[in-house]
Amino acid sequence: MLVEEGANDGLVGVESAKWGEFQGVEDAAWYSPGCDHLNMVGHLFGVTPGFDAPEFFIDIVSGLKDRGY
């Protein structure tokens, strides 16, 4: 996928993910294999050094609430 799409989360290329108000990409700790799609949805035992999946989604919901949704 890297050859065809460039930077990606394992399922979706960053350029393909840019719709609406793009909020950037997530990183994991430098010693982690990275933050990919499975990490972001809490799979793989919910352990990704440097990334907290529940907090990630709480932040999204909080942002939506602040914008009146």
C-alpha cells in the first residue's frame, strides 16, 4: 500500500482520508511499531504505546460537542 498510496494507516492512505475538516494524523511512541487503523479502533488488545484509543474518541466527541453537534 505504501507504494500506491504513500503514508497510510494500514487501510486508508492519508491523502484519501482528507475530507471535511482534516485533523491530521496520529503518532505512537517512537519505540512503537506505529499507530495504524487497528490500533485506532482498539484492536490488538488496545495497547499502542503513546496512543490512547478511548481518549482519541473522547476528544473527537468533545470537539463535535463544542461545535454544536
